[in-house]
Amino acid sequence: MQKTNIDLSIRLSEAYKRIPFNLRRKAREKFCEVHRCKEGTFRHKRAGTARATVLECEWMEKYGPYE
């Protein structure tokens, strides 16, 4: 696996962890809806076994659960 893929997975995971625990489910659902993936794929992207994109990382960093 390339270093860039790992960096993006870490970036996605850190952005996800910044969301309050009780609002993460909503964030996962919205992420999967917007990026057309399943929750299992989302977990793989955070773990680094599936490729995360810069666009996905930026979306998660900008996501506001209260909007």
C-alpha cells in the first residue's frame, strides 16, 4: 500500500473522530449517501484497506452534524 493511501485513511479517520460519538452514525450515513458507498466500505477506507480520496477527506473535515 502506498504512503499516500495511508495518509488519506488517517486523515479521514481523524476527521471522523472529531465528530461527537452520538452523531457519528448520522455522519456515516450521510457520507455513504453522498459518496455512494456502503458502511463496510467506509470502515475499510478509515482502516486503510480501501482507498480514500482527497475529496472524501475534505468532505468529512467540513461535515457539520448540526447543519
